[in-house]
Amino acid sequence: MRQQTETVSFRLTSEVLKLIDRERSPFGLSRGEWVRGLVVNHLQNNPVDKLAEELVEMRQVIHGQTIDVHSLHDSIRRLAYVLMTQAEPLSPSEAKEGVQKLFQTTQP
């Protein structure tokens, strides 16, 4: 049995629509299908939970006084990447480039 759905609508700037079009076009999806997929994916794979796990892990490392600087650096880079793709609506490639510039490294 098909679930009942409701319409959600909102306005976006031309720049954001261009980003959506660039990302969706290789898949042959409409704007609505692409945005719906992003929303559902975001809600089902809540990055806040991932961020909380990262913070707990970092706290445990610090409390254990066994700070592995490289591991901590990698965790911070991953956290920055997630924040850039979720809070700053950047594409994964733009976020990767931002993290690289921020940390002056070649790794994501």
C-alpha cells in the first residue's frame, strides 16, 4: 500500500538552483526528486549523531591522556567536512577543498 504524501515547497536563489542542477543532471533526476532524496538521506543519516559520536570519542581520548595528535587532527578534519556539507550547503568536492585549504593538507 502506498503511503500518503504531502507537498512541501520553498524558494531558492538562482545560485543554489544551479548547484542542484549540476549535481542532479548526471542522474537524470528532476529537481524535486534530487532535493527529496537529499532531505530523506539527511534525516535518515543524521550527521548530528555522527558529530556527537566524534565528540565523545575525542573526549575519551583527552580524558585517557593518550592524545594521538594525528587521530585528533583527522577527527577535526572530518568534523569540519560534515559541518561544511550540512551547515554551509557545500557540495562534497567544495567541502573537501575547503578542509584542504583550512588544514593545508591533501587528504579529505
